[in-house]
Amino acid sequence: MTFLVDSHCHLDRLDLSPWEGRLEGALSAAAEQGVGFFLNVAIDLEHFPPLLQMARDDARIAVSVGVHPNETEGEDPSVERLVELADDDQVVAIGETGLDYYRSSEDDGGLDWQRDRFRRHIQAAKQTGKPLIIHMREASDDTLRILREEGADEVGGVMHCFVEDWAVAQRALDLDFDISFSGIVTFKSAKALQEVARRLPAERMLVETDSPYLAPVPYRGKPNYPAYVRQVAECVAALRDVPWEAIAEVTTENFFRRFASARMPA
């Protein structure tokens, strides 16, 4: 059976009011669109326990552990702490982690703390053998440099919500990082990203929503939901002149190969 995987979403942050606060409502709406699995991505450690419980309660959900580069409140984890929390069958990845220079800058007192945190996540990934989920915003050179310096190609991972051009994509591919397309690929202004979607080897792509953020056309500007990964897949399919089912099949296969400890639902 062909189904889509939402390879990056934040289920604990969805607006569930259309379903009277029930997560199952959002997951059922996704299932109606052919979405059968969800990677629930952590951005801090304070909210990690309920994320982990979601994965334990539902075989369609896996979870990651990590602290987003823009998170300045809460626990700043050590390598040992990340390794400890990742020691669970439901945890399939380390992240999201990376660098974000859009909301933070050197003028704010330097960004060494962000780069240091990123290196800790890479070290934890290498110790656990679990792939990385990378957040990269206006920081492509430093992100790729640190991945290379820390030997992140030993574990590889995914460049989540990729927005860069083909040259940057090639550098990420060379480090064994796959490219994940979000709703941004559906935006008319995303010409360079659409070119990446056309050129990328099929075996190196994933699709995601990053919900509740970055809803695709025709929902742009509204709350995003895992069901809308279908629109992302359809857009990539149109750019590559193939049926959307072909994108569903290959990206699902890619997901379970990359996140090898994730269990495909029966």
C-alpha cells in the first residue's frame, strides 16, 4: 500500500479546535489524504515527555529528541543528556538542531552558544547512531562546515524544510544528508527551490509539513496540518512530471531507510 510520511511535524503544537481538541481528528484527516506515518519533532526538552508518550500510544508516530537553535529558555542539553533521552525505541533521530541566523545574529552577543549546541547534537548522533534533523536558516556555510568538521556524514540525516539552491543541495548530499521539501516548495516565489525539486535524485528526497507552520498553497497563511503533506507531494510530482503516488512511494521508502529504527505501520 502506498502512503505518505510527514517526515517533520509538531503534533503537540497543532490547532486541534476543528476536532474538539482531539489529536486523532487531525491524524484521521491526514489518513484521508493518504498520510500514514508522522515524525513528531522535538524543539525543546521540556515538552519531550508528552511527545514520547504520543509515540508510545500510536504506532503511526515516531519522535526525535533535540533543542532548536533558537530556543534560549529551558535546558541546554549536554551530549550525555541527549544520548540518555535517545535511548528509547520510539526515538528515531536527533534534532531538530542546526543554525538559525535569521532571528539571532552576532550583534546579539555572538552565536558561539548556538554553534556549540549544534556540535553537541552531532556528537550525540554519532554516539547513538541515529540520524540528524537539521534546521538551517541563513546559515548554510556555517551549518555545512560544522557538519563536515564534526564528521556528521558518519550518521547522515535530513536537511529539514530545505530552502536553498542546487549548489547548497549538492553540498548537503555529499555529506549524506537528504533534502526534505515543505510547503515552501509550493510558493510561486520559490523558483530556486523548485529547481532543486526537479533535479534532486528521487532516492534522496523527503516531504514534510513542519505543521503547524508554513502551510502550502492553497492554505498559505493558515494553520498547517499533517494532511497537507499531500499538497507538497503533488507539487513535487508536478515539477517532476510524475504521478503524486510515485512521490509518495519513493519518499516513504526513503524515510524508512534513513530513519532505520522507525517501524513501518502494519
